[in-house]
Amino acid sequence: MINRVEISSDRIRNSNSQNGVIQPLLTDLYQINMAYAYWKSGKHDDVAVFDLFFRKNPFQGEFTIFAGLQECLTFLQNFRYSESDIEYLRENMPPTVEPEYFEFLANLTTDEVTVYAVDEGKVVFPRVPLLVLEGPLIVIQLLETTLLTLVNYASLVATNAARYRMAAGRKMKLLEFGLRRAQGPDGGLSASKYAYLGESLLC
């Protein structure tokens, strides 16, 4: 079941200690360009609804464990382009981009975004929305890539851990060695967290 999620609720813990990698520029440049096209077209106030879903279960399985919601909410709570972000965009976007666009980006927030989500750790299935975001088209577009990366990896690791638990049974003790195989220290810490989430499903 998809429930409305309050971005500013108590569910967002340690929002001030968010991973520094997870910020608005953790995205594809084409998202910034699409937002610019919307801005040029005067679509500042257009409201959009985006669904985040997947098309196929991983590992040729029958289910997926939804994970990453906490990081998504923290990202939304802290979403703001810094002065260095704006300066980077000024330097890397075409010189024809109007200065007003960068001023627009500098003032963007997610205050008008409403989030609906499945509870983290629940079993989910293909083509069923995990997150539904409603809000200004430009803002929702700029969130897309970051939310995908936060949900995709987390759900993959949690699902893999759940499958290990199912194969091992309830009584077998499982050990997690994410740091040995994940892509770098941050990936290792994420794998540890979501492996715990997935394997605890049947405990």
C-alpha cells in the first residue's frame, strides 16, 4: 500500500548528517537541461506526477524488497543548490543560458513536493509504483536520477539478502562482508545496511 509521507516528519533522522555525495548535482546533466527547457517555456508552475517503479525483479526472482526510502526523504529534506553548485553549472552549461535561470535554481526547494511511498522493507513487484511524487514539474524532473540511484541499489542489496535468508532458513546465522565486494567504502556501508534490512524479513 502506498502511503503519503511527510518529508519533514520524524521519519527523517540525522538529516543534517546526510552523505555529502547525495546532493542535487548527483544527477544527469540532461536533467538540468530539461529543467532549463521547462523554464524557457514558462512551465514554472506546471504540476506533474512522477511514478518510480521497476520493470523486472532482480536475480530472476518473484519479488523485490523496497529499500532506500530513508535516504530519499533525507535528500528531499536537504535539497538545495549551493553557491558552488550554481557556479559549477554556470561554467559547464552553454554561455547562452540566461543568468536568471541560475537564480531560479538557487532558490529551488522541495517545499511543494508531496511524496507517497511504500513502507521501506516491504515486498514489492514490477510495474507497481514504489514512490509517487507530485509537485512542480521542474523540481520533480531534477529529482528523478538521484531518487533512482538511491532506490535501485538499496533494493537490489536488500532483495539479495532476503533470498539468502530464505535459502538458509530461519536458524542459520548469516554474516555480511559488504566492504570486501562493494564499490568503495560508501557502497560497503550501504550494502551492510540493506543486507540487514533484507535478511531480517523472515526473522
